[in-house]
Amino acid sequence: MAPANPRIIALFDVDGTLTIPRGEVTPDMMQFMKSLSEKITVGIVGGSDLPKQEEQLGEGIAKVFPYNFSQNGLVAYKNGELQEIQTIAKFLGEDNIKKVVNWTLKY
């Protein structure tokens, strides 16, 4: 079901916001998030990978809310479907990575 105001989006961090660091979400917090998602678009952002987010927020969390960004935003899901994976090597390219590594190794 689409939220009442789908153009408004709120992104919530996992550790320290939705849960205590490395802890599991409380039923009250999950109920709040689901209620909020009826009003606006809700997404999850976290530094951990998706399996760790599922340990904390529940299995299938990438399908509960329309947007999920794991690994500090490097992996993006929309409606449970993988959209993009970004890496520094992919972003910079192999030649530039070699330059950075070689420059660093000089020191």
C-alpha cells in the first residue's frame, strides 16, 4: 500500500536509532515504523550488510519498507530488489586504484 504522502521520505539508521548498537528492534519501534510508512515513504540505512540488518530488524526487512541501503549505502534495494552495488574499485576504475595503491606504498 502506498503511503499518504509518498514524496516525503524518512531514512532511519539501524544501530543507535532503530536499535541499540548491534541489538534487535523492539516490537514498539517496528510498529511505529510500520505506522509511519502508512503516512510517508520509509527507508532503512545501515553500515552492516543485509544479513546483519535482518538479524536486527527481522528477516525480509528489505521487503517491509520500500528502500534499504546497507553497507553504508553501497548496496541499494528498492522493494526488496537489488538495485545497485558500488565499490571504490568500480567507482574509481582499476587504473586509478593502481595509482592510489602505488602512491601509498611509497610511504
